[in-house]
Amino acid sequence: MSREQIEKLRVHMIGIGGCGMSGLAAMLLRCGARVSGTDARVSAELTRLEQSGARISTQQVAESVPPDADLVVISAAIPPTHPERVEAEQRGLRVIKYAELLGLLMARHDGIAIAGTHGKSTTTAWVTYVLRQAGLDPNFVVGATVEQLGGGSGVGNGPHFVVEACEYDRSFLNLTPRRAAILNIEEDHLDCYADLHAIQQAFAAFARRVPPDGLLVLNGQDPRCRAVAEGLSCRVETFGAHDGATWQAADIVAESGRYRFLVRHAGQTFGPLRLGLAGRHNVDNALAVIALSRDCGVSWEHIERGLAEFRGAHRRLELRGVVHGISVLDDYAHHPTEIRATLAAARERYAPRRLWCVFQPHQHSRTRFLLADFARSFSLADEVIVPDIYFVRDSERERELVCAQDLVQRITAQGGHARYVPDFAEIVGLLARDVRPGDIVLTMGAGNIWKVADELVQRLGGHLPA
């Protein structure tokens, strides 16, 4: 799809407020397309899209589809019975999923796609930032807002198109990247995958979409990542802290939660690095950034500076305020592995007197399938508060099978201190009463739990970041 074709498009997007959809909408607007869309929830992102020229509505009815629409784009969560989707199909309009349009846009660029159960948004944004620092001016779509990039998407004059490649609904199989990374493979999205084997098969199919002259970067310490590399025709490079990795982190040292290490390439010392992001997991993400950036011709000087200066994506261990010695942070973690990594990073970075974690489970199906692992993932938290599960995509039947109290009971059975508090206002009041200087409060989840962090900062008498 050429720039000229995009400029003539009248695109209507159902579910426009989602991370990927809103980023793609912003990109289409910057390319000159006329964009409209609907979403069930009002958000700051929708306001930004309106300010950029999009027509936004929260009325998800048949009449919301513009009479002059050329193309209707739906998020993966939109069912066949959705009234706007039904209306578009009855009118004979072309209806495609978000990932299909992303694939069409990537086809005209030198695509770079970052996949994995965890770390996709951070690594995608990090690669984009490094390429920008090197003057390569890439196009990009990230599933998160990134202040240093001016948002979650951007139109550049360079040949590269960097995207976050999501495995949900096998969306990433619409992409044809020349360079790709698979950061890790674990159980998730079991509402659309039968089991871990099916997930691994999908990642293997994604890996096969990299052409023979392309590059696939893999986590060499993840056995499922290693397995998907078998029989590929493209170049494969691995990363990790282990001997034999193409890109190896050696002599790893933590300094107040941030890491420095030596980078070795193919057994030879490449250079020292110091990361600006906290957390041991970001050492692995950084190695993937290095591998992809070097293959794009970025100098070590630009890589070194970009890795040190990058401050991360929105809602990734984001400090919302420090009031009377109490630090309030927010994070998107919604999977047991992410929870463990984020809690560990928070402890290393802030060395709290007590770590309060307010976790909002995301999806009833995910909570049910991974319940035992979720319960074990909070061992580094001193106090855990759990509101109701964020209801999205699941059926009413799924909602009946598990509730937030089930998770609280499991955490308590593991020896943790957890309580169920359904109301956000009650959570804020409880925290405002009980937290003390030296404590940190970390809100966590893919839903709207960030509101608790922001309200707590204000309740304590602090000011939110501009």
C-alpha cells in the first residue's frame, strides 16, 4: 500500500482505543488518511486522536460507520455480531483486522518485528529509539505510549518499519518482516490457543515468515525459542548470558536496580554497556536491540548511547510520584512472569521498607488458566491488594468460573499477605491510611488500575507528572 493510496483512504476503526489500534490510527492520520473510529471507553488516547483530526464516538452502533468509508478495520476483540461490523459487511465494505492492515503497511518497508510473550513493547520502542538516534528515522507502531518517541506510532522518512508483533489470535502471522526477534515463549492467551504446544507452533510459523536474506534473533536460553529455529532458511542469532550465545551479556552487575555488563559477539568482547532501564529482564531485551540495530548498520556509539538514554514506555515501572517518602509506581504487568520480573526490578531499584502491590487481574480466562502461577508470582510483595478482575473479551460463562477472591485465597495459601478490595476508592483510602515513608506502592495490570496510582498520589498531596 503506497503513501498515495493511504492519503485517499477513508478508514473507520472499530475498537480504535486499543494500544495497537490507536497507534495505527495516528500513523494513518499522519499519512493523510481520513480516520474515524469508535470505542466503548473514553481515554486520553482518544482525545489525542480527536485533536489530530480523527472523528471519534463511543456509540458503537451501525450508524457510526461513515457512509463514505472505504475500509473498516477491527481489533481482534471485535466479534462477528458487533453492529458496526455487521453493518460494514452488509454494505459490502472491505473489513480487515488490525494486524492485516499492519501487514499491508509493512510490505512496503524494511520490516522489523519484535515478538514474545513478554517485553515486546519495551524492546520495540527501544529499537525505534536507537534507530532514531542513529538518524535512520524509522516508521513504527508500539503497543504503548512512549514519551521519547512522541507517542505509540510515528511516520519516518527512513526505510524501516518497526512493529510490536502480537501472538494473540495469531495476529503476527500477517507480518512479513525482514528482521525479527522472539524474546521468549510462554503460556498466555489460552482463550485462543489450545495449549503451550499450539503457542510454540504459532511462533514457529512467525519465524518462517522471515525471508532467506533476513535475520531472526532468538532468546538462546529459552528452549522453546531454540526449537522454533530448527530448519529455518534465514540467518539466526541468539542472545543471552550463556556461553555460545551470538550476543552474550557477561560480567553482569546491578547498581541500584540498573545493570551494566560486557557485550560479547561471537565470543569476542564488543564493549561495555550501562542500561537506563531497571530490571534484569531488560539485559536480555537490550541484547535483542543490539542484534537488530547492528544488522541495520547502527554504530556501537549510537547503540551505547541509545541503550543508556532510553527511559522506557508508559506504564513500565513508571514512577507516578514521590510524596512524603512514599514512591508510587505503575506497571502494565499482567502475566505471572511479568509480575515476578517487575517486583524484582522494583525491589532492586527502590529498596523499599515495604512493597505494596495492587494487582488487577486481566481477563477471567487468563486468571483461571494461570491461577496457581499467579499465586506464586507475588512472593516479593509484602502486601497484595486485588480488586475485581478486569472483564474483557471473555464470555459471561468464563466470568462465572473464577473471581478475584480465588486469587487472594491462593496467594494466602502460599504464605502471602493478600486481601480482596473491589472498590478503587476504598483501595486508595486504605493505602493513604496505612502506607509509611520508605514504602512503595506499585499498581499492576493491563486494565485501568493506573487510576489507583494517580488518585493515591493526589490523595497524599503530591502532583502527577505533566
